[in-house]
Amino acid sequence: MSLAAPMLAQKAAWFDVRNPFSDEVLATLPEFQAHEIGEIVARARVAAAAFRSSTPFQRRTLLDRLAGLIARDAEELARTISGEMGKTITEARNESRRAQNTLRLAGDAATFLDGEVLNCAIVEGGVDRQAVVTYVPTGVVAAITPFNYPVNLLCHKLGPAIAAGNAVIVKPSPKAPLAASHLVRLCTEAGFPDDLVQVVHGGAEAALSLVRAPIDLLSFTGGPAAGLALKRASGLVRCLMELGGNDPLFVMPDADLDAAAATAVAHRYEIAGQSCAAVKKLYVHEAVEADFTGRLLALVASLRHGDPALPETQMGPVIDEASAREVAARVDEAVASGARILSGGTREGTLFTPTVVAGVPLETRLLASETFGPVLALRSFAKLDAAIAEVNSSAFGLQAGIFTNDHAAIGRLSRTLQVGGIMVNEGPDFRAEHVPFGGIKTSGLGREGVRIALREMSETRVVID
């Protein structure tokens, strides 16, 4: 929601929002202070108390209206997304489309937040009573979002939170806050009650101030270190966290190699490799390694990277120059340890060329931790069980993909791989807005996906009569 000029005048600090391709300053925004965030949370608590008695129909109506306004402003939102975080205009338009679907599905799910009736007299001597299990609003949800999907990931938090009857305080990444702010303004236009959805701006201090305030649930998407710091600061507040991944894609001897190569390229180089579930480790069976690698490199060589505002561009920059330098450092370390660059490996400012590296040692940072940039690390394997064990040794466990029609291999992977989701004849970055999404180990807590998130953002209530 828009801020009054007197409040803006009191801000102690400001930060620039820059276009990562051109370095143009797109906006200068205020860094919210702890006392201001406390006041916002207090207003949200009043709004939440009133909204908890709203009906599923009312909640669905609001979300449908908001989806309609996103459809109306889809091109403006797409250009904002592309400008502030470097996503190609094609990718940004797709995000605007997905955001509409996410909100409409959340509205649909609001009409099916049903409970169950349990009989207490199921053991000898049990009392003949019925337990009615229902779901009630949690209260105030703090939604802290990253830069890579500034609209759709916000909708994955806001949609279920509103569908469950909660208030929402949005804290977008300071690297990409403009599209999120636009979405919050649309909530007002859609008729959301005053203070039900509010926005605060800033970096780590603003996030910490928000989770230390009297919120009822924290929904966070970001890195493990930041997530752990926020979890500790929030105390006993329930936390839903998506903390990234180091996701593998397995290519088996019977795989459709063209489809596998196209998927690896599409998933890894989308938004310049800055997706938590993008394939980062590409495990190729030695029987098809040479054939597959040739097909992969031909596709990588054809990628057009550059100005994200141009419709022909297929890959834009990473979010800032520090991130580009980090990706370059990881590639250099891998090469120094014996890896070979098969394609790319260079950068100019925030533009990092689509890169393929083979023979990457397992202990290098390029493989051992999440690399947020357009680099595919190839690993050859002979036995699937050995590759699975290698993946399971990682601290992450978000999603995985496998290309095969071998049901024995699919079954072995689904039983033994320690991840939250396995995609068959797809890449690990595949998700549907209504399907549970999330990981284990340091990849996160809880699940997104509008149906399950609706339950995650509700409290279970039992009435025994």
C-alpha cells in the first residue's frame, strides 16, 4: 500500500533499486525502522482479528479480483520484473501469468478447507463423544520473499494466507521490491480490507525486526544462513521455509537424450541459473555421456544472452556484479581442482556466459553447495546407486529429476533419494502451483503449493461434544 509523505520523510535510510543489466537506478526506497515495523504489525493484528470471520466466498472473491488486476497490469508487471532483477521479458511475462493461476487456485482451495469428525469411542471404555476437527486462521503472516520470482513466490505466500483468513506483511528483497510493491497496491484496488496486506522495505535488519515483532507465522524463501538467523530471532513462531537446493538431474542409458538435453538447458539457464530447484548437478550415465554431451553443448552454444528487455534474448544477467564474481570464482576453483570448461566460463559485468563444466570434483564449491548462476556441472556415473549416495551426501534435499523409462530405476530413486520431490522425464525445476513443493535437510521446513500451504497457514482446532 502506498505510504504517506510524512512517513517517508521520517525514514533514516534509503536504498537504490538498480537494473542489473544497465545499472540504472530505477527507484530509491526507504529502509523501514524497527518502530515503524512494530506499528505495521499492530495494525495487521487488528485487521487479522476482523478478517478471521470472513467467509470462504469472500476470500475467494478477493483473490479472484486480485488475479484479474494482475492480468490487467501483466505487461507493466513483466517490465518491472525484467527491469529490477534481469529476468528476460519472456520469462517475466510467464511469471505474471503463473501468478494469476496461483491466486485463483488459492481462492479455489479456500472453499475446501474442510475438517473431519472423529468418534472418541473407539477403544473399550471410550466415551461416546465426537471430535470435530476444523481449521482456523493463524493471524499475521510475515512473507519474506527473494529477488528471483518477485511476484509469483509472493503469491504463493499471500494467496494461501488470505484464503486461510490471515493478514499478510510483505517484506520483498531489496534487490527486487518494485513488482511486489505493485502487487500490494493492487490488493487495495481489489477491495482488501485496510491493513490486511502491507509492505515493508529493507534488508536483513528490517527482516529481523519483522520476525521479532508479534507475528504468528513466518513464511520465508531465501538462503539457509538467513533462514536460520530468522528462525532463531522469531522464537516459537511457526516457520515455513524454502531454503534452496543443489538439485541433480539423472540421465539414464535409455533416456530420450534430446529431451533430456533440452530440459537441462531450459531449467538451468532460466533466469541465468538463479532458481532454487534448477538442475545444478547433471549426472550422465557413462554409456551415453559422449552422445548426450554433444547434444547439450550444441543447445548451449545457440543460447542468446544479453539485454533482458529484448524479446529475442533467452538469458539475461545475474542479479548483481558481486553475484557474477562469485559464480566466476567457483568456476575458477573447480578448474584449478581439475575440472574442464566445455562451454562458456567468461563474464562481462553481470553477464555470465552459459557455462558447462565437466569432471568437477565433488568437494568443490561448484558441486558441494548451491551455485546461483548459469553453470551446469557434469558428473559421469556407472551405477545409479553410487550416484544416489553421492547426492544424498549433500546437505540439501529439494528436488531431483530423472530421464528414463526404466521403472526399476525410478522406483530405486523414489525410495532412496533424500529429496522433497522427484520429477520423472522432467527436470528438478518443474512444479505445478497447487502441488506440494519443498525440501528436507537444509532445503527447508514445511511445504508450498496452495492446497498444502492453506493448511500450513491455519491452526487446527478440536471441539469434542
